[in-house]
Amino acid sequence: MGAQRAIGLMSGTSLDGVDVALIETDGERVVAFGPTAYQPYAPAEREILRQALADAVGMTDRTARPGVLRDAETLVTRTHAAAVEAFLDRYGIARAGIDVVGFHGQTVLHRPAARLTVQIGDGQGLADALGIPVVFDFRAADLAAGGQGAPLVPVYHAALAHDLDRPHPLAVLNVGGVANLTYVANGSQPVACDTGPGNALIDDLMLQRTGSARDESGAAAADGRVDEAVIEQVLALPFFAKPCPKSLDRNEFRLDVSELSTVDAAATLTALTAAGVAAAVRHLPHPPQAWVVAGGGARNPTLMQMLAERLAPATVETAEAVGWSIDGLEAQAFAFLAVRSSRGLPITFPATTGVERPATGGILARPGARAAPSTTPATA
């Protein structure tokens, strides 16, 4: 089958906005990269999403929408539709030339041990609004088949790494709200897992202490002192001793750094992200020789320096340095996954999510049509 032009959408656990990316792919390799874009959430919208996270804590039914979740779901769907419309208009892309949209939605709860994951966002509503087929609800089928439902991007990381001139084994690290890695070795299926907190704890700290959404360029952390006792205490938690694959909810770690100054707390939480990544190395088949870092964390020089120190002698580079997109990588991944899903190709694997055998996933919503059952692969 030939390549398809797919748009991918990602609204991560950092709750900052929607990433949009266009790629051309056959679901095995990327034939061409298109433009990327970003649409931020307004401060009031971020507050609704934060409240949605709080209201989702007690959920046991993934279809329930307690508290503000119904309004948040409408917000997510509307914002994603607007992001795609603006993207098409900005780059003069014909709607008829897009074969499929990959829509991750907004994760508000992820509890794999309870076989529960909740991504809000109306996939059918988005397909109707755009007039383009949409693949959504990527995680549920993997959970139903015994997997963790996360991370989902390793198959895309592996496709990119296949053509990258770097020594293997190689690791691709995505630092969003939660950090996750993909281990790639020539001739082997990828190994993947969440490594621990990414930007979420740092972002929450800065919002609470300063009103800023993030530690811009890692400036606060650069001025602070790391409290190593806090790092050691957190690394002693059972999560870090678990082998890959494993995954986390954004709010799984709650650290008390109230006695630390803002800069010391920022330094400590940033070091925790790097330490969690380093701790995951012992669970990999071999230590990676090279690391490529994507996501918001790649734009934090302080974090990049801490990663380089803790992962030495391996090289540590940003995605941008190797010719990939820092900000658009996950959105590209969901475009890639949408094509794989629509063609019945697996998107999760035993060594990436713990699923018993390679599994496809996702629901295909056609404009004006009823979505297919979530337990069946999407078909084009």
C-alpha cells in the first residue's frame, strides 16, 4: 500500500497546548515530514484541564464524566478542531489531501494496574467537525489485552532511529509531563517504559510559586542546589525497581518540597527527572551509547546538562540536533500510529507495554458515521 498524508495531534500531560504535525507515511517508514504547529491553551482553559485532572481521580468507569470533565472534553475537542483548521489554513494544505488524523485526546487518568485509562476528547465529533477520518482512543485495546496502555510512541521512535546515523543501542527520551524512553538496538524489537516524572512536577512548582507555567530555559533550576536526600528517597520507591515495560499517571508522584526555596526545589525536581532516566538504564538489555531527547524537556539546558552528567559516557543530544522535531515529535507519532491503526498494523508490543502479543488499537471515526467498537482495530 502507498503512503498516506496524516496529521497527528497531541495534548500532553503538561497541559500547555496542542501540537499539530503532518507526515507522509506507509506506517513503516516516514516518507516525508511536513510542517508542525502549536496552539496554546489560554490560562483559563488550562485551569479547566487541571480541574479535570482533579475530578478524574475517583473514576472507575472510563466513560463517566464527573465534575468538569464533560466541559473539559468539549474544550479539548473544540481546541483540536481549531488547531487543525488553523494549520491547514496557515500552510495552504487542502483538506481533501489529508487521509487521516491521529487524535490522542487529553489524558486525565492512567491506572494500568486497574485496567483504566481515560483520554477525553470526542473523536467522532472531531471527524464531523473536520470532515476528515479520525483515529482516536489508542490506548484502550492494549489495556484490554493485558498491556499498560503506554507508552505508545516507541514504534515511531524505532522507525526514526532506523535511519539515524548514531551508534546502537540508542535510546529516544521524550520528556513531557511524564518522561518515557524507547530503547532501540539493531535487529531487535524496541523496549520502552516510563522513567518517572518529566516536566509535570517542575511545571506545577513554578505555577504555584511564581505563576509561570514552566521553569523557562531551566533558569530557576540552574540557580538552585539539588537536595540529594530527596532524590534518594524518591528513587527508593517501588516504581523505580520495576522492570520495563511500566507506565505512570501524571499525578503518581507527590513530593513535599515546601521547605526548599523555589530555586532549590526547581533544581531538585529537575535532577529527579534526570535521575529517574538514569535509574531506568539498569532495566535495559544494554546501556545505550547514544540518547536523543525530545519533548519540552529538550528545551531545558539545565535538564540536558543533568542528563549528560548522569548518562555519561553516552552522548546526549536534542532531537533538533539530529534533524528531528523537538516539539512536534509526539504529534508526528500519532499521525504515524493513525496510519498503522487504519492498516491493521500493531502499535504496541510485549516489550513496550507488556501486552501479550503485538496489538493494534484505535477507533476509526468517519465523518457522519458511527465509530467502530473499541475492541477492534481501525480499518480504512
